[in-house]
Amino acid sequence: MWEEELFSDCVIKVADRAIKAHRCILAKNSKVFRKMFEQTEMIEGVTGEVTIIDFKPEPVQAMLEFFYTGEVNKDLLEKHVEAIFAIAHKYQVLPLKYECEVFMTNLIGKE
């Protein structure tokens, strides 16, 4: 559904990319997105357009993939675990935050 962009009703803008998504999926997985879309006085709730300026596209992509699949792309996780952890914290995505914590703990254990 996500990769084909079927029935998308919102756009995540990050850097030079515009990623189509679904409000219901974002709101189900993140209290922050839910609040954005619930508020009719917030621009995101009216337009369905969310601009993320404090993260690069890769952690945003990882978070969205997690929303839709319940999994984290291992290559993205290896390269961007700190940023993925930070975005999971900011948008209150506790299961993704936990995945990052486990990954980082395993890295520490290998050293």
C-alpha cells in the first residue's frame, strides 16, 4: 500500500523529497502525528502536509517503513541508528525506539 502510494492522503516533506503516506497509519503509530492531524488549527491537520527539517531522509524513511511493515531496514539501521533513535524519540514511536536500543546494546556487547 505504501510503496504503491495507493490512497495516500498526506505528504511528508524532508530535504528535497516528498513521501506520500496515510494519516491513519501515521496517527496509529505516533502520538505526535495523531495530535498534528487531530488539530484543525495546525497546518498539518488542514493540509495533510508535514515538513520535517531536523532529520535527513534516511531516518524518516526508516520510521515510515517501520510504520507500514513493523520492521526496520537493517542497512538503514546500521548506518543511521542514532538518527533513527532520535526520530523515534521525537515522534514517540516506542517500538522503533526499542529496536534501536536493542541494536545499539548489541553493538556495545560486541566491543
